[in-house]
Amino acid sequence: MVDVTSIEALRQSVGKCQEACDPIALAPARHLAATFDRGDADLVEGGALPPGWHWLYFLDAPATALLGPDGRTVPQGFLPDTGLPRRMWASGSFVFHGALRLGGQARSTMTIADITQKQGRSGALVFITTQHLVHQDDRLVVEEQRNLVFREAEQPGETPRHDEAPRDGTWQRTVMPDPVLLFRFSALTFNAHRIHYDSTYCREVEGYPGLVVHGPMLALLMLDLLGRECPGRAVRRFDYRAASPLFAGEPFTVAGRESAEGAAELWVAGSRGQLATAATATFA
């Protein structure tokens, strides 16, 4: 039985805030463009950073000695220790008020907005919601909400539930998530979570069959698909949620379609047609 920290103790962290300032440097954006197999001719000093790519900046960088066994969680760090071993990116949203400009300084403010505890099919779940405000030149550019879920390890005989992904996408792109792709994305986001590079840890500790594809990468690939298929149309709002994990070595499809005037639906489908991530977008 996992010793889950009491919700009352966890909720003492609600309202906690931290701030980071970073130059929106050109090199990380060009490196992500290469990782996503897209051109970088539009990535120039003073130009617009693609939506969602602020995840390349304001990175948490704890000392290696402070990291927990999963390589990601920092006990007694900014986020409280839930006492649960599996950490997953559940969902999130963006509101884009404009574009971050490459080469300029920007400031990010992160606040713990809520902490809740639930009981799922596999046991206890703790959700931590954080809000992020990104300013550049004293102007709010991005509002973001992230929802992380912490859960118990997979139980013997547990069978994950899968929803079927839509099959009528107007736009589609197939991606093969090999270990090199996962490594490059982990490096660009300074993400040391072992589920993305340590296959032995995945199988023996967290019960996954292989390396796990990053949830944030799937969200950015859906935004990237919008940029490829709808050039010149600015995204105003983007909401996404994870449905089931994907693993290295199994190709997945990033797909979407216009759902109404000024809006689009997007999703990521696994190799067996299962829904991995779903999203909605509204254009400015």
C-alpha cells in the first residue's frame, strides 16, 4: 500500500509561486524544429516563436543530488511530494494573446492553483494543477494551465482502458517514436524522467512495456500539425487531454480536421487505433 500524503498537508502548497526569466534564444527553437522534421527558415531573431514552444524555456533545473528515484520528482521541491510513484501529464490548456519574439527576454510566473485527491480504478490519484503566465515587454503573451496526475504503480493483471480514435482526419502525419526522438525531446526540455529513456526502469518499476512517449511532445506535435496545415492562422486557444500512453517503437498518427468555423479538432492515434491524446483549437 502506498503511503499517500494527506490531502490537507498537500493543499498547504496551493498558492505557492515561483518566477523565472529567460531569453527566448534562437538555438532551442531551431533544435526542436530539427527534432520535429520541420524547416526553420521562419525562426529568426525578432520573429515569432511557434505556439507552445515556450516549453523550451523557463526550465526547472534541480541539482542531480536532489532528484528522486524516477529522475524527475524532487522531494521537498516546488511541487509537494504526493507519496505516489507514477507521475503523468494529464491535460492542459493555452490561451495565446500573441507570439513570443525570438531574441527577447521573457518572464514566467508559475502558481500552484489546486491539489485534489481522487480514487480511480487503479487506486489513489492526486492531481496538481499549476497556472503559468508568460510576459514579454510587460505584456501578457501566454496563459497556461497544466494538470499533473500522480498515481500508484500498475497492479498485476491490470488492463488499461482504451478509447478508439476518430478515423476521419482531414490532416494526418505519421511519426515513429524511436529512442532518439525521445532522447532529443527530453534533452531540449531538460526532462530527466526515467520513463522516457530507461527501459529497464519502465518495465520493472513502473510497469510499462517500454519507453513512454512524452505527453507534452504529443501536444506540440498537434500544434505543429495545425501550423503545417493552416499556415498564417494564429491559434487563440488550445485545450488537450491525455487518454492513454504511447511507447517507443510503435508508430502513431497525428491527425485533425476543422470542426467549425474558426475551430479545429485534433488527436493522436496509436498503432492499434487507440486514442492517445485529444485536443481542440480555436483560431484568432
